[in-house]
Amino acid sequence: MARPDPSRVAEAHLRKTAFTKRTAGEVRFVKDRGGDTSEWAWNTHGPSAREITNDFVFNARFLKPLAEVLRSSLMALGHATSAHSRLVKIKSRNVSPDGNLGGKGYIQKIPDMRRQLMNCVEVLSSMSDTLYDELQAPHWNASEDTLDPRDRDEVREIVEDAAEIKEDPEGWAKEEEAEESPNGKTASIQLQCRGLEGNLRYASNLLDRITASLPVMQGTDGPKVAELAPLLARDLREVSRTLCFVENSDV
């Protein structure tokens, strides 16, 4: 059997690689995860720049609904993240013999459910980032609109609430879930039973306790502050919840 000619082998190799050589400025289409239909959250790519004309007037009265959408999106993000983190900790073999959940037309594979929740988390995260950036944009500057000062303060409070949730959406959701637990429902009943004056007195007592604790925290070391801070935060949340109940009460 004749041995192959090395020169012919080299020529054949050059012919095969001649059209795959990369050049400067070449545009290459690389498949990313966005092309996977199971990961639909990454399928949409927004524009790279805004097209804002000088004659467009940003109506400030739509700031509040935008801020409320941001807050609601972040709340949903927190609960979706909480649901995903809990579901990924559940082993399929412990809850299903076939790796599926559901019935009567609503049957899904557990890995698919995890993936769908991850898609929800990604979409809500992107939406909340977009809305947060929009509300911080200079065209919504307070000095450039005719929004009533009270309404502007209300918008600012909503955005501050959203920013607080944005720091730890999952942690916020777990606190909300704890309040909806049997103990949380008991607290809700207590709010109703105390009445208007009782709730105001209760909130006032909590504020007095918080005020009295602040000088103590300033004169203590790090470990003591770390111990007191969660207690003060809990009292502040309780004050906020009580005052919200009073504000929305029909009494």
C-alpha cells in the first residue's frame, strides 16, 4: 500500500481551513441561551438606546403608577425567588415517583418547573431594573414638573419602599410569608381587636422603646449592636404595619 504524499495532505488541510480563517472585524453568530425555548426569559433583547424627542412631554401624574408597578414587580421578584430557592431544595424522588407534579391537565416535570421559576425571576429582575432606572432618569426631575408636593412625597415613599425591597427581595418575601403564617394571622386579629386608639397607643409605646434604645446602641460595642439591631428593626416594622392598618382603617 502506497504511503500518502505529505504535500497533498498539507494542501487538502489548507483548502478546508481557507474559508474558516478569522479576520479582524468579522461578525460571528454564536448561539446563546436566548435561543433555547425553555429559557424564554432571555429571548428578548431590548434596544441599545432610547429615542426621546425634545417635543415629548413627560406627564408627572403617571409617576405614581410607574412607581407602583416597580414596587409590585419587586414584591413578585421576592416571592418568585423564594419559591425557586425552596423548590430546588426539594429532591424529586422525595415527592414524586415519576418526576412530575400535578394532575388533570396540569402535569409538569419538576426540572421544568424549576426552570420556569428561574425564567420568572430573570424577567422580573430585568423589569424592576428597567423601571428603577426609568424613575431615576433626569426627565422625571422634581424641579421640572408641576406635580403636587404631597403626590411627589407619596411617589418618593413608594420608590423608597421599592429600593428597600430591591436590596433583598427574597428576604423581604420571607418576612411577608412569616406574617401570613398562623402567628402572622394572630397579629392581624390583634390589630383589629385593639381598635383605633389602642393601635395608636401601641405604636406610640413601640416608638418610645425604640427611642430609648438608640442611646444604648451608641454606647455599646459591635456584638451588642448586632444583637439589638434586629430587635429595633422588628419594632420599626411593627410600627409601620400598625400605622398602615390605622391609615387604611374605616374606623
